Amino acid sequence: MAVPARHHVALATVFFFALMLRLGWAFHQSNDPAELNALPDQQEYFQVGQNLLAGRGLQFTDPRFNQTVWAYRTPGYPVFIAACGASIPAVRIVQAILDSSIVWAVYLLARNWLRESLSLAAAALAAVNPLLIYFSSLILSETLFTAMLAWGVVLLVRKSNFALIGIAILAASVLVRPSAIALPVLLSLAIRRERAIQMVLLSAAMTVVVLFPWALRNHLRLNAWIWTSTNSGITRYDGFNPAATGGSDQSFVRDMPELAGMGEVERSDYLSRKAGEYIGEHPGECVMLALKKIARLWSPYPLSAQFSRPLYVAVLLVYSLPVMLLAAGCIVMRRLPWRGTLLLVMPALYLTVIHAASVSSLRYRLPAEPMIVVLAAGAKKIEQ
């Protein structure tokens, strides 16, 4: 849906404000690569991007096992890092732009159901979202994936070739966030179309097509058809083991010396089996763990010691609690058509199920935030 001329200035102002917030936060961060160790995932992604740029391929050395791993991280985000010259400032600047573009995506998505003023309100909520701002400066896949998901959904609800482009973007996003492997199909199910079955089949086929070169490369390199990553087994055991709390704590690696003697595929399979055994032997504890993970995912304030500074807690609480309540009100009072509500809720439902079955943190709900602000803006009954 085109942006009305009278709202170009308003929307551009919101976008510019969002960009200034994100660039300001990015320039506030240290560019010392050693600082990436504060979150090991950052270091891993950055190393893979560096190695790819240097011609050494999609790999990095996992210091826990003193072993080169080739399929531990899917290629989407490392390719993005390499395209930014493996420069931390460049990655942050591009991510600031991508994250700010979500403002436009939110407006366009909201205009399918809300009047212009409320669509602008949704865009403004996205502009000041503290989670989006904070993670836009980290060397993590969240910002890229969230932008791809938001724009993929915007295009998916359009007709003709735009929907096909949306499906392609959503399928490609699986290479950034492999846990989203079923999301393109589920989002296609939420769209009313004359050829709904064909669209679902196309989404499934497109996802397979996008993943196949990666799976083939892994087969040639590791002699195993790895369609996502060899991180899956470790993540599953991280979520279901005798010391699991719901959050991520992979210190168990130190107590399992047998892991160092395994290859990455064998190690992933071994830990996945161990997690399955624990689930089978402790079903009650695992149900409670799943509930804890859901609570962590949707906590209105940070729970980890690293991010629980009083300022962070206050800012996120002031923002998240009203937005969540408004979004819930929109759903309960059925302010939007049911298919629109289903589309907007689908990412949140999907992420809830996925992370209840693995590990959880409010970081992992980030991709659902653009859809949540549309629901929040729709809490007031509107007329188109």
C-alpha cells in the first residue's frame, strides 16, 4: 500500500529519528573485537565472516573443543558480515539502517487494517523500541533476521509478484535464523488467497531450494546432510539437562570431556540424544522448564545479570508493559479481522513454541516485535 503524500514527511521524520537513535547507540559502542567476547555468539559470527572474507570458508575454531567447525553457524549472517568488509563499525551502521527500515515496514503492514494516524503510531512505537535499538549494535543475527521477517510479511500480504518476493525473503531468512525453518509456510497459511494451497507449497519448495546448496556443501564437507546447523544438538541439550534453568548456560561442556573427541556432527547428534533421554525420564520437570522459558521470552524486563542494570530494566519495563497490554487487548477484543490477527500473532506463537523447546531469553522475541506494535496500535477500534 502506497504511503499518502501528506504522510511522507511524518513517516520520514519517524525514520530519521529511529536512525539517529540507532546510530547514536552504535557509535557509543566499543569497536574493539575483544569486546565481542562478552557474548560468545558475537565472536563466533564475526570469526566466520572474517574467514569467509579471507577466502578460508564458512568456518571458525571452537575453543571449547580446539576444533574447526564448518556447519555450526548457518551462512546468512556471516555472509552479511563479510559483505560489510568484516568491519564492526560498518556492520553496526548497516544494521542501524536496516533496523530503522522496520519503521517503514511496520507502517505499510499496519495500513492493511489501520487508519493512517494509527499506522504512524505503530511506526513510532517501532522507532523507539528499546530492544530493537539495543540489539542493532550487537554482532548478532537478530537485526538482519527481524528486518527480513518484517519486510517479507509486508510483501507477502501484497498481491501478484510482491508476494513471491516476500516468500523468497522469508525463505532466505532461514539461512540467518535456522530455527525459523517452518515460519515461511506458517505465514503463508495465514494469508487468504484464491490459491492458498499453491502458496503454501511454493513457500515449502522455496525454503528447500534456498537450503539445498548449504545442505549439499555440508554433505560434501562433513559427509552428512545438515540442513540447518550442528549447533542444534548443543542448543537442545542446553535446554534440557539436569542443570537447565531455561536460559542458556553451556558450562556443561566442561563436565563432558567426551565431547572433545567427537566431530561436530557426532557431537550434535550425541547431545540431541542425551536431551531426548532427559525429556523421556523427567517429563514433569521438562514441562516446568518449558513454562519458565515462555516466561523468560515474554518478560517485560531483562532477567540476565548482564542486562539487568536498573536503567535497562526501567526503560524496557516502561516500554514493553503498555505495548504488551495493548497488543493483548487488540487480540482479546478482536479489533482486527481474524486473518490479520493470525498473521501478526504467528511469529510470536512460533517463537514461543520453538524456544520453549530449546533455550529462551527476551532477545529471542525480537523478530516478533514489529508485529506486536501493529497489534498495540490496533487496540483502539478504528475505521479505515
